[in-house]
Amino acid sequence: MSLLVYLDGKLVPKEEAKISVFDHGLLYGDGIFEGIRSYNGRVFKLEEHLKRLSDSAKAINLNIPLSLKELKEAVLLTLRSNNLKNAYIRLVVTRGVGDLGLDPQKCPQPTIFIITDKIVLYSEEFYEHGLEIITVPTRRNIPEAVNPCIKSLNYLNNILAKIEATNAGFLEAVMLNSEGLVTECTGENIFIVKDSCLVTPPCWVGALRGITREVVLGLSLKLKIEAKEDVLTRYDLYTAEEMFLTGTAAEIIPIITVDGRMIGNGKPGKITTSLRNAFTELTQNEGTVVA
Ligand code: PMP
């Protein structure tokens, strides 16, 4: 049976899940989204994702026509209808159909859709042996323009960085801000270990407040690993003892080189591995029950 997609209150086969070419999500990237995940029949950090969606909507002056409770029910309904226990969930709210001008006031009804499917971002070998990454020329959007805290449909900034990485033969890129400070990767937050302390950049440098990032900071407390937010330069990356990226799709992925510099001994570090194990346990045992 075909995958069912939630589209504006209805479940439709994926072949029929279509939106208008006049939708401003498509015409202007005017919209917001969340990438969520379910493990073992439970949706991980669903409330947190819905809260971030609601904050993104606030920030772009978009009124989502469903309450958070209704959105939650729609996510669970979509998962149930597809009988998915381990899934990647894409929840999107666009400004909706308007005319060819920019004016969002001419878009009376936001479009909401939810796709539930599988996602494999990186193959297993990278989780085991670590990933090699580079810094790229394209800088992260400045927060005074489109704030990277807004999870908007405008991903061209990240896509340009991704293209630079893949053209150079790498799978992921570190993006710096206009001042040269480390922000995040194209779809993940970044952490290093320095002097046995976990460090991640504060979001004001120009990074999404990742849900996985927050989970890792919480786990570090539990595991009694010292952790802090601090600004990072490329020098801090090159001299780190350990490094990893976090994201809903990527989970926790170890990094073993940056711009050709070996991190630690070139193998996933101890702190990274203990956080990965704790993260896996949490995702298997926590979350909003789907059934
Ligand atoms: N930064 C960016 C730019 C992202 O797209 C993502 C993935 N949504 C993240 C960080 C990680 O956020 P989360 O842990 O909430 O998935």
C-alpha cells in the first residue's frame, strides 16, 4: 500500500499529496518545518519539536491554524496510518497559496503537511569510524537577517555550504559566521571536547537551537561530563580532543578530521561514545506513544 501523507486535514496517498505552484512555501521559501523521529513506537521529544515549530511560526508572523494538541494528534495519526514504529517525520507549515507578489497577507490559509518515512543520512561505517568534514567559504546567515533559530524553509544558505562540501569530496561542512566563529553544520549542531569539557557554540552566533543538542547537554549532566556553551574558532576545532555532530536525523555522529587536521587519535572519542550509548538508550525508552 502507498505511503499516506497528511495534507491539510486529510490523509492522501503520497502520489496525490500535491500542493499549488502558487504556495508561498514554494515561491518564496515562506514557511517553517520540523524534522522529528520516532523510535520503537514512540515519538522522541515531540512536545519540544512542536514548541520550536510554534516559536518559528511566531517569529515569521504565521498563525498555524491548528493548536499544538491538534498538531500532535495529526503527527500520531499519520504514523498510525502508515503503521510506522521507527520513522522520520517531516512536519511543514507554509504560508499557503497567494498571488505572485511577496505579501503574506494575501495568503489566507497556511498549508500543513506531514510526511512520515524512513531516513538514513550517513551509513553505519561513519558512526563506527567517524566522519571527515571541512569548513567552507559560505558563511551562516547573520541572525540580524533571517535568524538561524527560525527553522524556516529557506535552506539555500545551508545547501550552498553542502554543495561546497560535496564538490570537495566531503559529506558535511562546518559553517562559520561573518566573524569567523563556528556556528553549526548544514543540518547538525557541533560539539567539541577540550580539556575533557564538552563545548558547543551558543546559538546567538548563528545556529539552530537543536533538540538533539539540548538532549546531549542534558545527558552530559547525568553522566557528570562538564559542559558549556562557548564561542569556537577554527583553531578550537583543530586542537579539539574529540568532536561530534548532533541532529534528529544524524543523531550523534563522531568527527575524526576537520580541514585535514586529525581530531584526537583519529578515532571516535570516549566521551562521544558514552554520549552515543546514553542517547540510544534514551531514544529507545522515552517518547510519546504512537499506538
Ligand atoms: N542545525 C540545522 C541547520 C538543522 O537543520 C538541524 C536539523 N534540524 C540541526 C541543527 C539539528 O537540530 P535537531 O537536533 O533539532 O534536529
